[in-house]
Amino acid sequence: MRNAKLWFVVKLVFRIKNSSSESPHQFDEQWRLIASDSEAQAMALARDIGRRKSEVIHRPDNSKVSWEFIAISDMIELSSKSQGMELFSRIEQPDNHTHYLHVIQTNSRQLEMDGLSH
């Protein structure tokens, strides 16, 4: 019998419906960390999270925004061999690359300072 939990990263996909928006095709992709005893249990836990996070928000202007859970579209088991494993990648093409680099470097310095203070 295994005592240690297994760790998984799962991608939950939600459809966003906004009654006051012209764009009906919005999706929210959420990467979440799951601890479980097995892959099957991780899928069940992720599915439960997706269902619980489905919601409808009623705005003061009587419009509605809803998050509808669609599916688990990816699952990665993490292990001691996962060191340095790529979990997510996105290519940015900012309008102002100088501002983008400034924000990235500022955030990086802040993270380093926070890490040194703990």
C-alpha cells in the first residue's frame, strides 16, 4: 500500500458565456495541482473541482457571466524525474516590447527579493 501521494497537474477547460458580450466563444483554461492516490482518483478529483467551479454571476445590469465546465483536457503526473519539466508555454508578441521586458524584469527582481527574505 502506497503512503505517499502522487501529484498531477491537470488542465480544466471552461466555456465562458457573457450575456452582454458580442464574442460568444471564450474559454478559460485553468492548470491545477492535484494530490491523489492514483491517476483515476486524480481525474475524479479534477472533475469534481471543475463541476464545483462552474458558476453563474449575476451583474447589477442584469447581465450574466457563466463558467461552464467542459472537460479535463490534459493531465501530467509529476515525479522526482519531473525537475525542470515544461508545464506551460506561451509565445508573447507585445505591442511595446520595452514595457514588457521592464515588467518581466521588475517581477523577477521582486521574486528574488521575496525569496531572500524568507
